[in-house]
Amino acid sequence: LIESLRALKKSRRKPAYDFYGVFTVQEEVGLRGAHASTLEIQPDFSFGLDTTIAYDVPDSKPQEQCTRLGGGVGIKIMDSSVICDYRMVEFMKSVATAKKIRWQPEILRAGGTDTASLQKMTAGGSIAGAISLPTRHIHQVIEMCHKQDIAHAIKLMAACVCELDKHEWAF
């Protein structure tokens, strides 16, 4: 998030909307930080930024491989706590493609992220999506990410924030 904020600061194009970068706590025990910040901010649009499983290891089956290291940043379709707004998913995919940012779809069968709170904890709901960083060995002593996936995540976050006003959000 910090690197995305730095990229935004350097960008010639600035966000057309108020922009909040929030670091949350207690995601693993009830999304408490995301609940509190979303209730306070009441965003119209929101992006979660989190890790996701990269189980592209020897002997893994294709259906077990949520994402792959080096395959690009993950654009969340869904996880066990949220189905991302299809408009946000399409927006993120179109921005990534236009900016030549390598991406891969993410469907996380088990586990969830703050994105669920971002989507449902406002009076009318927030158009929410998530940028996911493929990571091996999540919640272990050693985790592993690909440098280019990190770079793509930074670029995608900054680009999406600056392009929100250019997209048609109607149903």
C-alpha cells in the first residue's frame, strides 16, 4: 500500500475522488479493522489489498493452484467471504490490460479478506474488488512472492485509483 501511495504521489494523473489508504488490524479474527474503517469512511468504491495462495508447487493439481508466482497480480473474483462486484472486476481487468500490467484471476476457495467488509459495511454497499499478491506458504515462518508480481500490484492499485472516473459504473 505504501508503494502504491508513492506511485500515486508521483503520477501526473491524480484521483478524481477523495482517496483513503487504510491499514487494518484483526483481519483473521473477524475483519474488525476493516469493519471500523469502512463504517467511518463509507466508501463508494473500495479495493482490498492482500495476499493469496500460490500453490504452484510440484505434484499440485491444477484445481489446487489458486494463483502462480510470476503469473502477475491477482484480481479477485471471489473468496469464501465475498463475491466481488462484477463491474469492479471488469474495471480492474480492463485497466490492467490497457496499462500492460500482468494479471491473473483469483478464486480463493477457502479463506477470506477485508474485501467482504469493504463491500457490505456501508449504507448502500461499496463497489469493491481486491488486488491479491500471489504468495507461497501463507501464514508460515517463511513466505515467498515474486518481485514482478509485487511491481504489478503496485502499478495496478495506482492505475485503478486514477482511472475510476473514466469507467461506466451503471448496471
